[in-house]
Amino acid sequence: MDFTAGKLSNEHQEQLRSAADPLSVSPIQISPKSPRSPKSPKSPKSPRSPGDRHSKHGSDRGSPLKNKKNSHSPRDGRPKKGGCGGKGTWGGLMDTDDGHAIDPNDPNYTSSEDTERTSTKDMVAAFEEYKKKAIILVEEYFQNDDITSTANELRELGMSCYDFYFIKKLVSMAMDRHDKEKEMAAVLLSALYAEVIKPQQVYKGFSKLLESADDFIVDIPDAIDILALFIARAVVDDILPPAFLAKANSSLPKYSKGIEVIKRAEKGYLSAPLHAEIIERRWGGSKNKTVEDVKDKINNLLIEYVVSGEKNEACRCIKDLNMRFFHHEIVKRAIIMAMEKQQAENRLLDLLKKAAEEGLINSSQLSKGFNRIIDNIDDLSLDIPNARVIFQSIISKAASEGWLCISSLKSLSTQLEKQEIDEKLVKEFKVKAISMIKEYFLSGEIIEVSRFLESENSSCLAELNAIFVKKLITLAMDRKNREKEMASVLLSSVCFPADDVVNGFVMLIEAADDTALDIPIVVEDLAMFLARAEVDEILTPQHMEEIGSQFFEPNSIGNKVVLMVKSLLKGRLSGERILRCWGGGGSSTNGWAIEDVKDKIRKLLEEFESGGDAKEAYRCIKELGMPFFHHEVVKKSLVIIIEKKNERLWGFLKECFSMGLITMYQMTKGFARVAESLDDLALDVPDAEKQFKVNVERAEAEGWLDSTFSFNRLGHPMENGFC
């Protein structure tokens, strides 16, 4: 090499160019031991760099960049868009490699990483183990029907945070089995609630079931109805709060099957007359229980407890009743027994305290039991001297021990003072009310009555509203059918709160013994007024249950009235007959004839079918003022749909149901009437039966029909349990 000439040889010039250009340098060889690269770069599949190609061909001519540009290799070793990808590259900035174990020798290693990974794996493994054991527990329970053993084994698992899965698995497995297993599942849930499984886990378990409703329906065609019944049973058994339905409804996707389940539970089960008893017996449970039987059992267990003092045995008997919704009767009878036998007071209160603390009797049932005594304290005072003072003492003791919330009770301590303060006002109101009612019977002016109530009861006092209801019906019962009809119309028009109307009827029934001296048919009249109030939708079936729960003595007038109301409402075409029992039709004058109503319904449906306005059709139905006769709308619509295959009318029925214009009961009744007339319809439409079956399936999917409705051409259509 000649350094003195000031020039570099050709070899040294080429080396200098190679050092200055990074693209001519071979890529860094990554050790196969590095955790970041699972494959060695020496793999035959690894793409060669431009430097490799130069070495192979022994060429050192031209620019390395030029060689790279003109490469004909099908593979490209450059990083992908975004700065990552491609073999032999480092990957993206946020890429992680979870497929390799953490190296404790790594300088960036921290012990928390290993701990977090281990704890997560342990939790997943624990949950998987719990799932397996839960399935085994459910299977064993269905085989041996041993609640105690199941409860003990569930406790022994020691993983209460996963109990929601047990709830979900128990119900989902029962859904695909017979009624026996469904009833067993419902009984087990009630038995485990609060004592073994926390309320939050029950809530979460049923939420998970609703979320999975779309999956259930794939294997269980009637999954919506069964799950709705499980939820309704849970509400009746007081293991789910009624608010669960509203909260779940708002959290589920709009078109999920879970929404349909909630609607079915609300409208198909929980809003039905005597729903608690119906739901309790749906799968064969409590078949031989009547209200009187349960009351006798409650009375006997309290008497035995007073003698023996065995609290655990008494609690077991209460649990065995399996009627959480009726525990207020236990509270009421226990307190009355304590008031009658003061030497047993402490023992009975100790039982209620234990039942409350263990969650056996919940706070709402406790409050309801105490409130029932407050409502009847005046009657109790006739048989128990100083009943008010004794009862006040019991309330104070229960509150001081922490098992009763006074704020949930009606007023008792200040009731005497209020009576003295308001006595003059009440007397004046009674006199004016009687005068106003008599004037109304002469003039029929509802507006004048409304003005009177606004001026004389501007504060809308519940007590004065109840007194007005009592006076109105008492005066009407002593008059002719015209006045009775006018009284019912007025009651429907003044829009008192339902609770005030209930209190008015309770006062009427309590005074029925005295009223019977002047009006021998007081039972029949009171029953008809009560039934009319339900037909006019002033009162609901739940209000009827509330009234009935206060009059349980078999031979009392109150009990006879309640039984007669039930009998009237169960009759065929009951709504129509009750509405016209005094010659009216929803107004103070005689109503339309049934044939006129049918003709009006036919015309409005034909007009709508031919392109009429839906809003006008809804308005016409409302103006009929005969909600009990809406089954005729359903029947005629279905007949037109079958005859003309008019889908517009199906949409009309769907909208009527969704806006509450036509109830589930009326829908079911309308379908039942069409089923009865299928033979006649088949004369004009040969495939009428086939079309009707399709429409029944569609209606069931929409949630229109009661679960008790079934159609069988070999027999008769069933509606609400009656042929």
C-alpha cells in the first residue's frame, strides 16, 4: 500500500465505501437463545440480505442500494406498515410476547409480574373447578332431593363469590327437565337464600340467566315462558326484589330474548289475579295448601312454640311452609297472641327477632304484619283492654332491638291526637258529603262533585277520600239500580288514589254487620261494587288480595264478600255482566247493546284494513269504554287475518298490546274464541286451522298469550285453566 502518494488503493477505497453505507452491512445476527425470537435467523427459510447475495456471487461492483432495488426475491424483509412485522425484525412498539415465560434474570424483571400471572391463573383454575363441582351438586340434588346435604356441600366449597354460577346452572338444568325438577330447583333457591347464598349472588345469577336467554331458546323452545316463571316465582318467594325486572329491562339489549322473558314475567304471571297462589302451584308445589290450611299451621306452630320454647324448631316449621309472601300472617298472629297472653310476649317477640335477624322473615313482611294490626287496632281494643298501649310497647321494644324499622309503619302513637284535632273536620265533611251525594243522585252532575271535593278536601287527605267512598256506596246500596250505577260511574270519574278506594271498601266491609240490619243483601251489593271497581280498572287484582288478606274469619261478612267477588270475576263473560248489572254500560245512562258494539268493532276494523288511520282506530276502541270486551277486537282481527291474510291487522294487534290497550287476558280470550269457532271458519277457509296454529305460535313468541292457553283440536281450547 502506498500512503506517500496521497492516494488509496482500489481495495481500500471499496472498504471505506462499505463502512460509510449501512445498507451494505449484513443484518445483526440474533442469538437463538433470545426469548424474543423463537426461530434462528440461520433457518433456511430466512431471507438473505443484500450483503449475503454479494458474498455469494463474489461481486463488489455497483451500489448496494441499487442491488436491493433490483432484487427479484419474492420475499421482503422490510418491516410492514406501522413499523412491525416481517421476519428478522423487532416488531411494533406495543407488541408483547405472552407466549414465553418471564425470565427472573432479565434486568427489567419485577416480582409483581409473576405474582399477577400466577393469581390470575389460580382464579381461572378455581372457577373451572367450581363449575365442575356445581354441576355435580345439581345432579345429585335432582337425584336425592336433599336440601340440607346440598347446602352443606355448597358451604364446604368455600367459594361464595361464584355462587351466581350455581344459581344459573341450577335453573338452566331444571329448565330442560320435568316439572318435578323445576319445583325442586325453586324450593332449593328459596331454602338457600340469605342463609347459604347471598342476595347479591342470587341477583347476579338471574341477571346471567336473562343474558343467556337467546342461547337457551335454541335447545328449549319454551325457554322464555319457563325462565319468566322462575323469575316470577323468585319474586313471589321474596328472593328477588320486584325492582329487579325494571333494572334488568334497562340493562339488556333492546331485541334480546331476555326482554321478552321480563315482559312475560310481568304481564303473564305477576299481574294475574291470585298470582302468588297460581305461581306457587304451577309446577305441582303446594297442591294441597289452601290459605285456611296455612293459617291453621301458623296458629298451631305458634301455640306449640309458646309451650316448648324451641326457637329452632319453630323456625324450621316456618321455613317448611315455603310461603315467604305470606309471612306477614305469622307476624300478625304472633303479635296478637302476645297481646292476648302477655306472659308469652317475650318468647314470641324473641321468635320474631330470631326470624328477622336470620332473614327468614324479611323487613317488608314484618312491616306488613305490623301495619295490618295498626289498621285493625280499634277492633282489637274491643277484645283486648289497652290494646293500643300494649301494641305501642311492642313496637318500641322491637325498634330498640333493631329488628323493626319504625319509619316503615303507619302512624299509631299520634293517632289519638289526630282524631281529637280532626274530629270536627271529619264530622263536617261527612255531613257535606252526604248532602253532595244526594244532590248528585238527583242531578247526575259529576263536575259539581269534583268541585266539592276540590274545595272541601283541597289537601287530598286519604282519610276523607275513604270516607267519601264509604258514604257514596252506603247511600247507593239503600237506593235503586239507577243510583247504584251512578255511584260506580262517579267512583270511576273522581280518580281517587287506589289505596284510598281500598280503605273505603275496607271500612264498608268492617261496618257490614251494622249495615246488614238495614240492607239484608249487603253482601251481594258490596261484592258487586267491588267487582265493578276491578272491571272499571279502579282497583287491580293485587288490591283485591290486599282486601281479602284482612278478612280471614270463615263466617265473617268480609270473608263472604271477598269470596263472592272472586266468584263473580271468574264467571264466563264476567266483565260484560258486571258492567251491566245495574242497567248501565259504562255511563249513567243505559249503554250500547252488545250487537251494536260488535257492529262498531267490525266497521272500525274494516275501515282500518282498507287503509284507515291507526290512531283513529285506537281512539275508536278507547271511546267504546268497554275494556272487558276487547277480546271481540282480537277475534274479529284474527278472522280477517285468516280469511284475507292481512298482515296490517297483525301489526295493529301488536301495537294495541304494546300500548296496553288490549291486555294479555283479552288477547288470550280472543284467541280462545277463534279456536272455538274454527270448524265454522273452515267452511270458508279450508286451511283455517293451519293458519290459526301459525298465528298462535307468533302470538306466543310476541308474549301475547297467557301460559295456560293451549290449543288441541282433539279436545277444547284451554283458557286460564277453564274449558
